[in-house]
Amino acid sequence: MNALLAQFIPEARDLIDRAASGILQLETSPGDGAIINDVFRAVHTLKGSSGLFEVGPLTRLVHAAEDLLEEARAGGMELSSDIVDNLLGNLDVVGRWIDALERREALPDDAEDESSQRSVALRGWLAKSKPAGQPVAASSAAAARRTVEWLAELPETERLAAFKVAARRPLAAWRFEPEEDCFFRGDDPLAMVRHAPGVLVLRVVPNRTLGALDTVDPLQCWLTFQGVSDAAPAALAEHFRYVAERVEIVEIAAADLAIPVGARADGPVFRDFARLARRQLETGQVEALSNSISALAGITAPASLQASALRWCAAHLESSGLERAAEIEALIAAIETGIAHRLPLFTAPISFPPALVATDVQHESTLGERLAREQIEAWLTPGAAEIESGRFEAVARTVRGLFRSLGRDASELEPALAELRQKRDAEPLRRLMEFAGGSEPSPRAAAKPAQAGEGAGLPRVLRVDQGKIDTIMNLVAELIVAKNGLNFLADRAEREHGSRVMSREIKDAHSVIDRITQGLQLGVMSVRMMPLNQVLQRFPRLVRDVARALGKKVDLIIEGEDTEADKNVLESLADPLIHIVRNSLDHGLETPSERLELGKPEHGTVRIAARNESDFVVIEVSDDGRGVNIARVREKAVKLGIVTAERAEQMSEVEAANLIFLPGFSTKDQVSDLSGRGVGMDVVRTTVVKAGGDVTLRNSPGRGASVIIRLPLTMAVTRIVTVDCRGQLYGIPMDLIAETVRLDSKAIQRVSNAEAFVLRNAIVPIVRLAERLGLDNGEASAAEEAVIVVSVGGERVGVVVDGFRERMETVVKPLTGILEGASGFSGAALLGDGRVLLILDLPEIL
Amino acid sequence: MPFAIEGARVTLQGHCAVEEAPDLFQALIAIERPVFDLDQVVYIHTAVAQVLIASRGQLERRPADPTLAACLATLEAAR
């Protein structure tokens, strides 16, 4: 992928996120200037950056949104919920386009249509907010209307010619007033106009009174271009996208060109003509009317207004007979009175209002600066002499484009570029780029030239491909395993070679490597640590949308969004969390009227709280709704055949509540759109358990429920305990283990055909690992049993093994190939002496 | 050089870039009623076109390019 595009994509996503969260805040605190500014800046920067790529529809849609925000910023309109919905929807679309851009470096095929529809909708809001008083046509209700004053100034002959070419097609009238200093940015407005699509009429006028030649500045632009094109306004907007704020484009009909101009002529003949012509018009005598017109034209001074009106009458008749009777009637009136009542020129502005140059916007140019810096570096890299000038042009073009898109003052750019080219001195240009934060050079920047390519004053952030970090992480993990090998070596040195000294030295070396490895592991892990905010920031939006769809009123409280966890953990957390929050909104919270009846506040509360607990990240989603109806859970579980009726009766409240995590369980009979399609909490549990975590439910009927997710901070390195079972080593993840006990075999009680023992006044059921794994059970029970007490799904179970072995940190790899899907094992790890250790999947075995 | 001056007759040809504008401007200040021959012109930069318009000279041979022609119609209007 193009390197610029590769940088643009993550930046665009950040900007979209920032805009979206700002817009949400605006809904609750409308009129907060700081937030509006923030959103506006994000959208403005996105528009500017997108201008560097071939993504016209995206740029136009973002531009329309920017216009709307500009209006809101100026206090011209309030952002209602509907507008917020609309803006958020548009940001979603832009986000989708960015995804598409990442996948195939192009926007989706339907982007053009979608962009124009959405832009029209956005501009519709804008039009509604404008004060009334502008003429409004019945045919197109929402669009703002305005006349194009300067159309009458176009030479009539050219208007007539254009009218004849495109009498039945919609046209676009546009006006381009370049900035005074545009030549310094390398702009050539005339060239831009020359290549504008479908130009039928062009008029170039000075926008000031011209004095004597020597009073004119030859390097200031003072021409304005007015044109009529036989092209879609969107195509023109695309063509002029780099100067969007200086161009106005209005869709017109060919008939709008029919404006009679000239001096008024007097005489009774015009009144007679009008009477006759009206009769002919009413009775549909096209030929007779045409004859009357040419007869009168023959005796009327050609420069008069009447002669002009006659020519337009003839043009109408010729192109469409009497179809445009209203226009012809108006022209007849003009001939009669000698006054041209301008036909209301009803046209929808497609354009970029000229007032859009946002002067007080701080141009955010992180991307821009990076690009410029890269361009400079590219030029300073020595290359073949014969392509030197071409290379320089390419660099200069990009830098100029950059200045343009950032709306920066470019007057010093050309000299700086010249320095760069001639003396290979990049300092002047770097200094120019340093001023990016504002329009004024800061004294610090001016006094101290930037160090080459260092980006002084910017936070130094490195964007690194995640794959590279993962590679380092894998290497660190292997290092940890290799390090474990030293322990085995030390044992061998002592046992087989009888060298206790050697053994001690190896152990010393091991502890040094161990310390470094741990530091390395922590370092790499901290790179992969991301604040939970990444996952949580989507919830304000989600809660708002879902609550609106359900007609509920909900306050969302997010706590601990700074809590950090491994990126993979975060990713595995995202979907379960969404599901849980949706469940809370859908099943947990009551409707506002129900809440009021129950004496609860009308607004329900959903709280997402995250915190660190030793090596775990804990996320608790709680609501103050009706809680889980335990009786119904029992009933349903029995009906679904998940548990027997008597078992259901015996279950404690907590146990029963946790039944909702079992596969195929959903208490709400009516399947809603949002949650509860039968794939409910069981999917949540499966996902979390797969990531090495656990989910529990805490329920207080009538007052709410909380779902608590516990996930390991990192998934890369797992701490395990190895156990011996019939001479074979197995690994058990440390997270599952509550404690290990050695038990007198007499302490084990037989309850019918199951075994159990009492641990601190609680009965803990026992399973024998050898039995569960289908291993030979020949050996009689020893006098003392080694029991590992594990906690699975909130319940404690004792697992009898033959012996405990050492604990270690290791990398658990999933089983692949023919072992894939082997039940009872969650993965395998390499031991320090080269043996393969199978990791038990206890939740499945039990 | 893309422009040549013989007395009051100023002939432009080929591509006239923005760099020509200051030179042409200086040259035209010295000529009272310039006459322009532009039929050899392929393209002129906006800045050059502006100098021509501001000089209020007389356009004798028009450029072939319709955009340039439309632009220089202003020259005639300015006179």
C-alpha cells in the first residue's frame, strides 16, 4: 500500500472516533463550545487529509458534515437527536469506507451514490436552519434555493448557444474566486478552469477595479471565473475539490439561462404583440406565435431588452414547443413592459459556501508534517542525476499540495523549496513545517532550527505493525522456555556428573538470565498493553442507540477506563461485553413507566467498571433493573432439559442464576432484535473461558444484576503447574488452581458412586484424573492422595493426581494438525528438556 | 523566451509559465499601447493572462484555445 495512505488510515480512524465521542457528548451538553470545536477540528482535519487521496465521495461527505458543524459552532443551529443520529450514521459510513480503503485501496463502488444522498440530507438540515425569506420552490421541499445573480452577466449569445446544446438537461453554474496568493502555492486557476468538465460558457472578470498597469501586482490573483457546465455538480465538486472553499456550484436548468437583457425600448407595438402572442399561446398555435415573434424581432433594435426576450421566446419554442408556457408567458410580459421580471431561479446549492474558510481552526498537521518530513528526506537521499529534476518536482508538488490542504500560508514556501533544491538545505522548509500548530512561528521554533527529522515538540509516537510486536513476544516466550532448560541442566550436572559446583553455577547463570527475561517480558507486554478505553469507548454510542430503539432511558457510567490489558485480551473482551450490555438494556432494565411504578428513578443506570486484580483484569457490568428472575430460570432450565426438576430445586440461588450461562438458554420468550437469539450468555462464557478467564453473575432480584468477567492480563505466557499422572506429565493453568492439598485417603468419603471430601466445612467433590483420562487405574490408592482443588465455573472440585511437579511459565500453543480437536486438552507446551507437555482443559474434563 | 517584443508588437508562443509574468509585466510597463499576437500560444498561466488583461493592450491574433480566448475576452472588455 502507498505509504501515505497507510498513515492516513489509522489517523482517519482516530479522527472518526474522536468526532463520534464528541458528538455524543454534545447531545447531553449541547452548546458546549469546546466540544463543538473539538468535533469540528477532527472533521476538518479528516477532510483536509482525505484531499490528498482519490476519495472524492468521502471528502464531499465529510465536507457536508463539516458545514453542518460549522453552522452549529457559529450558534446557527442546535444539534437535535435526529441530527446527532444522522451525523453518527455518516461517521459509520466513513468508517466503513476507510475499512474498504484499507482492504482494496479504493472506496466501495456505491460510495458516490451514498455520498451524494447523505450529503443532500446533511445539507437539508443546514437549509432548514437558515432563516426563512429565501424563495422556496414547491417542487423540491427541503433544498435551499437561491438565484444565481451573475448568470445575466454572461454574454447572451453564449447563453443561447448553451441553451440550445443542453435545453433539456440540468446544468451546473459555478463561480470560482481563487485566493489572492494562490500563485505562490503553485496554483494555476486558469488551468483548473480549462480542465473543468463540460464547460459551455465561461466568463473571466477582474474582481476589482483595475488601475494603471504599474499599480498592479503581477503575482497576485484577481480574476474570478464564472461558468456554466453541462456536467453533474458532483463532478464539478470533485474537480474543484482542492479549492472547495473558493468555489460555489449550483445546479440550474437550461431555462434558467433565459434572462433577457438590454435597454428598454418603447412603443405601442409591444403591447399589441403581447395581446396577440398570449392568445396564440393559450390556443397552442406554435407556428403562428413563432411567426409573430420573428416579425417583431425584425423591427426591434437588436440591443434592446425586448429583442433579447424575443430571442429567448424563439429559443424556447424551438427547443420544446409550448412545453415551457410559463417561461414564455413571463418573457411576453417582459416584452410588453420592457422590464425583465426575473424568473425565480430555483436551484439547489450543491456547493461549498464561500464562508467556509475556517480561520480560527488550528490546523492539525501531524500527518501533514510527517508527510512533509518524508518528502524532504526523500529528496535528500542521493539518486541518479538524470531523474533529479523529476524527483524534485514530485517532492515540491506534494509539499505544495500539503500546504494547500492544510490551508497554510504558502508565501514562504517557494523560496524554501528553491533553497532545498539548489543548496540541498532543508532548514528553511523544516522551519516552515514547524509552524504547523498555529499560523505564527513560535519563538522557540524560530530560534532553534529543528533537528533533522526529529519532530521537535511533538510527542514521539511510533506506529508499529502489530505483527512485529507479536514476533518479539513469541521470541521472548521461547526465551522463557529455553531458560527453563537451564534448571534441567543444573539437575543433570549434579545427578549425572556429580558436580554440585557446576550445578550451582548454572543455577546462578539461570537466575541472571531469568531476571533479564522477566524484564524483557514485562517490556514487551507493556507495549502490547492498551487501555480498556479502546473497548469501552464504543459503549456510550451503543447504549444510546439501543436505549432509543427500546424506548428506555439509560445513564451509562464507565469507570476505570484507564485500566490496561493485553491487546489480544481486549479483543477477546469486546464481543462478550457488547452482549452483556445489550442484555442488561434489553432484559434487565425496565421501561421508564415500569420504573416509575416501582418507585425507581425514570432513568436506569448501567455501570461498566474495570479494575486490575493482581494478574487479572476484572470488568463488572451492572444495572439497576429487575435482576434475573430465578424462579423462571429454574423453570426454563427444567423445560429445556438442562437440569432435572429435583436438581433445580436443590440449587442455591447463585447456582440457579448461573444457569443462564449454559448453552441454549434464554429466558426472554420473545426474541428481540438486540439480544437473545438463543446464542446468549453461553457464547459469552465460551469466549471468556477460551481466553483463560471466567464469568459469574451476581443477582439481586428487583434491584439489578451484575455480570463479572475476569480475564488474565496477558495471554502470551501462562503459568502452569505440572502434575504427574501414571508416569505422564500434564500441565494445569495456575489460574484455575485454588489450592493443593495432601489428603489422607481415609478422609475421602464415598457418596453413592461419587467421592468427596470436606475442606474447611465445605463438601468438595473429587474426580480422579487417571479415570477421566481413561488411563490404567490398576494402582491401588496410596495412603496419601495428592489433590489439586480447582475452581471451575465458580464451583470447587478436587482433582486427584499421582503427584505435584514444578511450576513454570510457558507458552501454550494450540493443538494443530491431527491433534486438533483432541478433547480434554487445551494446548501443548515445550518443556525445558525438549519434552512436550499437554495442558489439561479442566472445564471440559470435569 | 516565450515572448518577443518588436516595437509595440508583443508575440507570445508555446507555454508561458508563471515565471514569465514578472518579466512580461516589466516589459509591458514600457510599452504604451501593446498589440498582442497570441495565435502561437499553447497555454499561458493565469498570472501571465492577468498581466495581458491589466495592460489593456490590443488583441490582434487570438489564441486557439477556447478557455484562453474566453479569458482574454476580458482584455477587450477592459479596454
